[in-house]
Amino acid sequence: MGRALRFTSREESIRTELLTDLIDVGSYKDIHDVLEARVLQLCQADHFALGCANLDGSVGLQWTSRTTMPLLKHYSDWVTNDFVFQATIAQPNRVLSTAEMLRGQKLDAMETRQRSVEAGLDLRHVMATLLIEEQQGLKGGLAVYSEASRPFPARSQQLLQQLVPAIHRAVSRVQKLHAQGLELDLLKAGAVEPGALLVLTPWGREMVRTNAATRLLEKWFSRSELTPQGIPQAWVKRVEALSRVKGMFPPDLLRDARDADGEQLQVTFSLSTIPWAGNPLWQVRIVERPHWLREDWLRLLSPAERVVADGLYQGLSNQDMARQMKKSVQTVKDQVKAIYRKTGTQSRGRDRARMKFLTEGRRA
């Protein structure tokens, strides 16, 4: 854009006010209202348009303009033919002039010019940029148009370029506020039932995760079972399969469970009441059922004794346990005695109630 220009005190004053007002915006409308009149004044332009990434996550930009909506209303239908888009997508975050975007081509030969005339707009010059972040992609865009025969002055282009970082931050702020609000809504919707919560899109992308869910996933799944984002691969496939179902969901797809050392992880899948980008979201409810035996007692018993203790808890006889475990009745009796000795209990009939008490002790 050439060497830096000195701006007038009036231009600097408008620019300072604009930058200050952009700090606390809370919506796309706020950004548009802060920018429109001042940008038109600073750039000596006739029209202003602001585009922002759709808050529902859908593809494309949501455009706002008081005067150019007849041109931009169906912009997504012809965006790839627009010389403005073609140039700004190749050089994001940089304000380009008409000459830089046309690169020697004739404006009257462009589809954009033809569409503007059909929309009742005599747009002869434009300055525009797309706001793009390396990790998050397209965030927004803005354009100013002139119906005059003379191009925009270089100072207008530099003034608009100086505003780009602040506009970028304002758009990001609104998007962050919306994401936080959506996360809160999802957590509220999922708080009606007990258990840790994970909310996934139909293709397995994480929307919300509670800290309890993270702890359980790290405990119950190996790294090889998780996606790079830390979601069980089996669950990604599960929600993809559920999202393809038409009609009633098969009950076996809505539930999952894992068992290890007497503990169990119970998982249920259900549709969230809150959609996203027109798509259903899946609530994954995760509940850990600990071993019925109190932890201090559990550490006292050998693996074989734990199996016998489970049998005692279920009310099985020595003969039943011996048959199930393929051991002699005497071996089971010896292990029962060892359990009584280690836990300080004395007999089956007297202590089944105490075994029941241990369940409550474990929960406490």
C-alpha cells in the first residue's frame, strides 16, 4: 500500500473512538453499528458490509448491510465467481483495492459488477478483506463500496487496514461469548441427570465435556482407544451410527458398559434438547459404579477371596460358589474363613447384613 501516511486530527479522533467502542461489543449487530457510519466517513465510501462466521457453526458468513443486501442476500450461490472473494481469500487479513483484486481485468466483465447493476447498485470501486485465523479458519470479512468514478484514496485503504486487528478481535469476542453461552446451555440441559457428561456432534466432535468425564475417560480407556481429542473411538462410531438411524433407536446402541476389577462404567447415549448448526447433538452420560466392597476391605483380600466375597454378597452357598469357580467346597470354605478373619466378621448368617452395610460404607 506504499509508505505510511499521516492522518488528520479528525481522522485520528474518529479512529480512536471506533477502537474504544469495539472493545465491549456483545453481538454482530453491535460491531456493525459501531463501524458503519465511521468507516463510511473515514473511507469516503457509499456502502459498508460486514460479514461474520455463522454462530451456529454452519459454513459461510452472515452478512449485514443497510444498503447492499440486494447484492449479498444470495451471496453463497455465486461467491466463488466473485473477484473480491477470489482475491481476499488468497491474501487474508489484508485490505485490497479494486485494482489489486482485478489484476488487470475489466470491472464491467465481472459477474460481480453485473449482479450489482441488477440489484440496483452502481458499485464501481471496493475495498475488502477476509478475516482468517490459522487454527479456526474464516472468522469474518468486511467491504466498503463507492459509486464514484475515482478509486478510493490510499489513505482510506491504510485507515481501514489499521482497523482490521480491532475488528478481528471484536468478531472473535462475540463468537467466544456465543460459544460460552452454548456450552452453558448444554451443561444446564445435561444437569438434570446424574453422572459425568460429554456432548458430541453427529460426527463425533466434542462440544462440551465436564471435568468428571475427563477423569473417567483417562481411567477407563487407553490412549490407543481414544481419538487425538481424547474421545473413545468406539463412541465416535456409536454416535455416527445413531445419527444415521431413521425412526426408533435400537436400545443396544443407546447403552454401553465396561467392567474391571468389580467396578463398572455405565454409558448412555441420548439426544440433546439443544441442536447445533441444524444438527442434533448427543449427550453421553457416564456413570461409574464402584465395587460394592469398601476400599480398605478390598485391599485386604486376594483376587480369589474377592470372588468369594462377591458370592457371599449375592447370598450364594459354598456349594454354589465351588461349582461356579470350579473349586472344591473345602477351598471355598477356607477362603470364606480367611475373609471373615481379615474383615473382622464371624459368620455368614450373622454378617450378610454387615456385608450390605459395606456397600453404603463404600458409597460414603
